[in-house]
Amino acid sequence: PSRTMRELVIVGAGGHGRETLDIVEAINAVKPTWEFAGFVDDGKIIADRLERRKASLLGTTEILADTDPHYVIGIGSPALRAKLDEQLTAWGRNAATLIHPAATVASDNRIGDGVLLAAGARVTTNVTLGRHVHLNVNAVVSHDCVVGDYTTLSPGSLVNGDVQIGTGVFLGTGAIITPGITVGDHAVIGAGAVVVNDVPPGVTVKGVPAR
């Protein structure tokens, strides 16, 4: 890689990983920033989907034990991201933060390492996003929210103001968290759910209103 561009590996070569590559390419189209080295993946991959992207599979995650690129985890599962982050941090690797040029981040925000903001993601003011939080396409986090490490906001999910979301939470597509709600660690919010009451840790809720 050139001195100005930093080498980057995406962990996870599935659909979410390839969407992560879209973010990298969009960033580079505005300003060449990342030298994409390839994917690593510990599972089965669909080779032709990588070939169409002209992207290579470098091998398993173990490769990162002995090389020192930046990494980003292109995997939707919060639990898996947490596990991989623990391993990669133990090896001394640094997580990249990727913000799509078509995402918006306004004022007075704290964005953790490894955060992914896809196209159309919106972060307003006084928001804290923990490590490896993923905002997928058109996900919104409004004012004065805290989103814990490894939490996933699926496409179109909406978090209103003054919401506290714990670690490793999964918000399904189109889920809505109403203002002032607290969502406990490792909770799962079903697609299209409207959350009007606090959600205890580890609980799955779905429906309108969410139960």
C-alpha cells in the first residue's frame, strides 16, 4: 500500500461483508483511503460472488495473527463480532471505522473503533456508538442516545432520542425504539417491532407494541 493509503482486511465474506466492501469503495471514490487486501472467513463462502467483486479470500482469520492490516468485521451477528474482536485485539490488530459518504454524522458524537455506517445511516447529536456497532442502510440514531458495543441496527431501524441500548443488541429491519427507552444487553428486537416499554437484558420482543 502507498504511504497515504492504509491496508484493510474485511473479516467475513458473506453478504454483510460484501456490503462492507461497498462502503470501502464509496469512501475511496471520494478520497483514496483504504487499500483493500481481501477477505478472511472461517466458514464456507460462495466463491463466484467474490469473483464478481474481483475480491480475494486471503484465508481464515488466523492470517491476522501474523500480519498487521486494519480490520473491520463484516458480520451481522453481535455475538460473533464480540468474539472476533476479542481475538483480533489480543493479536494487537486495529479496527477501522467506516462511514459511507452517503451517511450523515452531525455534532458532538463519539464513534467507537470498528463502527460501520452504511449508505443513508443517520446519527444526529450527542450520540455515543460503542465498538463495532453497525448501522445498516437507512438506520437512524437520534439525539442523546448511547448504543453499546457490538449492537446491530438492521436496515431502516429507527432509534428515537434519549434511548439507552446495551451491548450486543440486535434490532431487526424497520424496528422502532420510542423516546427514552432502555434496552438491556443482548436483547433482540424483532423486525417491524415498536418498542414502547423498557426491554430487559437477553429478552426477545416483537410486534406492535413490542412484547
